[in-house]
Amino acid sequence: MTNLSLFRESTRSWLADNCPKSMREPMLEKDICRGGRNHIFQSNDQKIWLDRMASKGWTAPTWPIEFGGAGLCKEQAKVLREELIAIEARPPVSGMGISMIGPAILEFGSETLKKQHLPAMARGEIRWCQGYSEPNSGSDLAGLQTKAENFGDHLIVNGQKVWTSYGDDADWMFCLVRTNTDVGKHSGISLVLFDMETKGVTTRPIQLISGTSQFCETYLDDVRVEIDQIVGEIDAGWTVAKYLLTHEREALGKMGSSPVERSIKEQAITCLDLTNGRLNDEVIRKELIDWEIDYFCHQLTSERVNAEIASSGVGNTSAMLKYYGTELNKRKYELLISIHGSESMHWEDNPVSRQWLRSKGNSIEGGTSEIQLNIIAKRILGLG
Ligand SMILES: Cc1cc2nc3c(=O)[nH]c(=O)nc-3n(C[C@H](O)[C@H](O)[C@H](O)COP(=O)(O)OP(=O)(O)OC[C@H]3O[C@@H](n4cnc5c(N)ncnc54)[C@H](O)[C@@H]3O)c2cc1C
């Protein structure tokens, strides 16, 4: 038996013994565990599951053990992912820590930053938010105006961020600021970290079409940030910001393929009329089959791209996966609205209409579809 097969066997057995039954049930947005200082666990099982996975280092499996991970290689991490999917396990913790700022700190951060932030992130103790967009800088992110003055041992930050997802629930922010105005647009930017409880940080929730308030405007007035909370070199934050965005886009590209939701097919079978096990509605049947084929192609493409990155160490494909994955997720909710019909209008009892409205933002967040197409044209296809 190969080492990888042995690893699979022991992983399967550990998961069978340690993943609580309720953590293998389909979940909704409200069931997501995002961790953080103020997180209220929905159940004892949710806490047990997070604690057990964190103690194995499996919330951030490829991170070094000393920083809260398990030091797994990519192949082992893939096995773990497959075994989690096989038992339909819920993610023990989700959010912008492990998937976005964590990898950036690992790649560019000082030892101090790694020790301070990564283990707490892996244990789900600190919840993070992203301070990138500003009222006049979204797609044109490098045009950001939030200013940080350098006082030697600290910076003083002034400006406004917008669309800060979960800004009012987060404990810490990773934030792009302008530390130098005398150089070109892409230079003179730094990526800094600060506690949302720091004096001068104010958040104001923005009401959304889905009826919930997911994001905020964030005002920064004379916010003090210690100099050692810069990720990478001062003025060189654009490189860190782009690296982080590839992780955000890869995560967004996995949309439409959540293993823990009831599948579209199952929902169609429950909601619609069947004859001999076939859906009577030919239009929905065709759309469902088209979606499933595209979904499997997307899955296979993701696998291929990940294998290429694992072997060559390079990849410029997060824009491609982000574009297609999020468009696929939007199509999925269009289809679910057709399947649930007038039932989907039951705002309080049926989550589909809220999820459908939320999915509209998928092709905007993390960089719009148009921007991803520009990146694909220039960097992947080499056009212009
Ligand atoms: C659900 C959601 C969550 C978000 N969470 C966060 C967050 O946590 N933190 C954060 O910092 N930001 C967040 N954002 C903001 C997001 O990153 C920006 O909305 C996005 O980058 C687009 O910027 P903008 O809204 O300023 O639109 P603009 O940049 O003004 O774009 C407007 C339109 O013009 C098009 N356009 C612009 N430039 C070009 C071009 N060069 N070529 C072709 N078309 C172009 C765009 O595609 C878009 O259709 C979130 C957004 C959403 C929807």
C-alpha cells in the first residue's frame, strides 16, 4: 500500500470517528461557522467539529505545523478534501482568514506576523475582513486614496473603504493603504493589518436587496497601525494584494460546487412532476442537464489546473476559474428559481429567493466578470 493510500485510510477512519453526524447534514448560509471573538456556536457539535479539526491542523492542512496547520503536501490535502466531500462534511470554519490573508502572510509576512496571526486563524479564533474597495476604486483598485502617514514605529491611516463584507462582525481587517504618493499608481501601496476595535475605526452596514446586511462602509479616522503590521515591504503592497486576490478568486471559482447543499437534481425531483423517474418539464430537464455537464467540465478543469500548478508551480488561471465558477453559480440559482416556481417567493420559509438575489453579486465581488475577461485576454490568451 502506498503512503498516500495509507493516509487515505487513516483519514477516513479518523473522520468517521470524529465528524459529528449533524456536521454532515446539508447547510444554509446561517449554518456557516465563520469563527471569531464574537462567534456564537449554533450547537455543541459545531464547536466540537471546529476544535477537533483545528487540533489536527486540518482547518489549514498545508500550513506548517508551527503555524497551526498540519504540514500536508498538496496530494495529501487533496485526499483530505476528497474524504471530507465523501462524507458531506461541513467546513469546520470559513472566512477570509484561512482562504485569503493567511496565505498572503505565509508568503510575504514576517515571522512575527506569522506567529501572531496564523495559529489563531487556524483555530477560528479571529475573523477577518477585507479593506480593498473604496468609493472611487473598485475595478481600478490601484487608484485607492486611503492614506497612511509614516511616523517611524507606526502609521496613521485616514480614508474610507466600502463593500467591506462582514465589516461589523470582523475582529481584524487587512487593508490596502497608500504609503507613498510620489511614485507611480501601483507603487506606494502597502497592505496593513489592524484590529477593528482600534480607535478611529467605524463601520456602517449597507442594506441589501436580499433583506440582510452583509457589508459595510468602513471609516478610518486617524487609525494607528503599528509598523510591524505591514505584510511584506512598505510601499510594495501591490504584489501582496494581487497574490491575495488570486486566492480570493480561486475560492470564489469553487462556487456552484458546494458539496454540502442538496443537489439541483434532488431539488427538482422533490418539487416537480415525474413520469417513470424522468422530469415531465422538458425545458427544465434540458437546462438541468446542460448545467450538470458544464458543472462537471468546470470541476475537471479545476482539477487539471490544480495539477498543473502542483507540478509546474505556476498558474495564471484564477481569473478563468473565478469567471466561470461564479457565472455557473448564478445560472444554478436561476434554475432553482424555475424549479421551485412560485414556492421560491415564500421569502421567509424558502431560502432560494434570497440565495438567488445574493448570487447576483458573485460576478462583481473579488473583481467583476468584465475585469476577469480582460485578465484572461491579456495574461492567458496573450491578446494585446
Ligand atoms: C457581494 C460583494 C462582496 C464584496 N466584498 C468586498 C469586501 O469584503 N472588501 C472589499 O474591499 N470589496 C468588496 N466588494 C467590492 C468589489 O470588489 C467591487 O464591487 C468590485 O471590484 C467592482 O468595483 P466597483 O463596485 O467599484 O465597480 P466599478 O469598478 O465602478 O465597475 C462598474 C462597472 O464597470 C465595469 N468596468 C470597470 N472597469 C472596466 C474595464 N477596465 N473594462 C471593462 N469593464 C470595466 C465593471 O465590470 C462594472 O460592470 C464586494 C462586492 C460584492 C458585490
